[in-house]
Amino acid sequence: MTFEQYWHSLVDRAERKRETLAGAEATFFRLSCIYGECMVDGIQAYFDRRYADYDADMEALQAHGFNDLVQGFHESRTILFGEKTLSAEICDESKIPPEMEPTIDIIYRRMIPRFEALADYRDQFGLQAGFYNTIE
């Protein structure tokens, strides 16, 4: 099975079938979502779409040695939302004041190389777990 085949199957199971993922699969899915949300649409989109998973996402990043990404997310969160509890209304990307974008963009650009390292790590994690046998 290729990475793409496995990923599409996993998304189907997690999102459409609402299967509860556990263990290495849950970690793989979480790391993939963090990477995907941020690299496709940026930090603001991450908060808009994954606010409910923030604490668990940060724990997973820490557990896998990505403390610098945790720091970048925390810095962004503080700038965007202060100490407020994350919620759909607070994290709505359309409500983020445009004047915050340049500051968040600086943080995001600093994080991009580490997001790329996260993708590499995730790919190797999936190979070692036997989820797929090739990355295409």
C-alpha cells in the first residue's frame, strides 16, 4: 500500500465513518492533520479548524520532539486570542483582525522548515509502523 492509499483510507475511517483511532494510527493522523492544516492554509486556518484538538496536538508534538513548533503555536495563540479558551467563535479565521497577519506570518515563516521536518518524521513513523510500504 502507498502512503496516498493509506491516507485516504485513514481519513475515510476517521472522518466519514467516525472511527476512533488509537495508538500509532491516532498519532499518525494527528501529526498529518497538524502538518496539512498549517502548510496548506497557515496558522490561522489551523486554529479555525483544529481548535478543539489544540491541547492534544501540542502534547503529540512535544512527545515527538517538536517543542519548537509547540512554542510557535503558543506564541501565535497568545497573539491571536490572548488567554481565552479556544472555541469555534473565538478561532473563526474570518474574525481575526488583518493587522495581526504580518506578525503571525513572521512566526509562520519561522516554523515552515520544522513543518517540513514534521512531514518527514511522520512519513518515517508511518513506514516504521507498517501503515504503507512506499511514499509517493
